[in-house]
Amino acid sequence: AETVIIATGATAKYLGLDDEKKYAGGGVSACATCDGFFYRGKDVAVVGGGDTAAEEAMYLAGLCRKVYLIVRRDELRASKVMSDRVQKIANVEILWKHQTKGLIGDSGVVEGAVLVKNKGEAGEEEVKINIDGFFLAIGHKPNSEIFTDYLETDEVGYIITIPGTSKTKVPGVFTCGDVQDSHYRQAVTAAGSGCMAAIDA
């Protein structure tokens, strides 16, 4: 082919719990902006400590009655601005030094989460919270592995394009969507960049 458009997307990272598969479509989500409205007025949990987790928690706080932010460490990795912002929201409760052990619920629908507080330390204890939704915000992995020998990527693996275009450093090779977008990751922006790639090609 004279031209190739790479549109392989990115895959949300999961914790690797069996319950994530068990409750897929029944309360487990990796996209608050996609699924948040299903939980209007309900209680949810967000897993993560970075900017994405803080953003998702703030977004959900505007829809949900209560948002638990499950953080593995005793501090957020998010920027200071994001950290300060999320900690000031009344209906967001940050569960410091908590890790998810599993999810509970009947009929394939999430009703709660089982957490471990202070794992491996003195005072380790099991904690249960009642939730309707469980949101993962621990990052995305771009599906770019097969191209890394040929194309330039950032440290995470997102394919780097010439700013303002869909062009890669290899003439005739273009890329669009979430495999090159570490920031927006929305269907509408992916579709727009797909149009750019088609026109560039």
C-alpha cells in the first residue's frame, strides 16, 4: 500500500480481578463520561490516584450522591491543582491506602466493593462499601506495540504525530484516534482525527 492509516485505539487498564469481568456491563466501567449518567443519584467508586481519577471523581460528583475515590497510597499522584480541587468536593470521600479485593452483588450487578485498608501493614483490615458503580481510572495502554520498531512513540506508547496533522515520521503512514491521543480519548475526537487522517492520506 502507498498509504496506511493506523487506528488501533487504546485499551483501558484493569486491576486484573475476576470480578471486573463478572460485572462487566453490570456496574464496572472504565469511562465516567460514557457511563456516568447511568448512576445519577447513586453511590459509586473510582479507583486511581492520578489526574484521570481526580477528573472522573469530579465529573461523577456532579451526577452521583456519593463518590468514593479509592487510592492505594496516602497521597494523590494527580497535580496539586487537581488534588486540591477533588478534596474540596463535599460528596467525594477519599479512601487513602485502600486496595480493591473484589466486588459483590447479585444477578451480575454491582452492589458493593470489598477493600483492604493498610495492606501488608499493621492495622490491615477489610472494609466493605455499598456502591452501584465501579469506575477504573488507572490509565490506558495504546495498542501500538506492533508499530514501535517503525514509528516514534512517547514513553507510554502513544504514537507521535506531526503537530496539527495525522502524519507520522514515516511518509505515507498516518494515525488517528486513541492510539495517538493521550488526552481526550472520546469517540467524537477520535472520529474527527479519523477524518483528518483520511484527508491527509
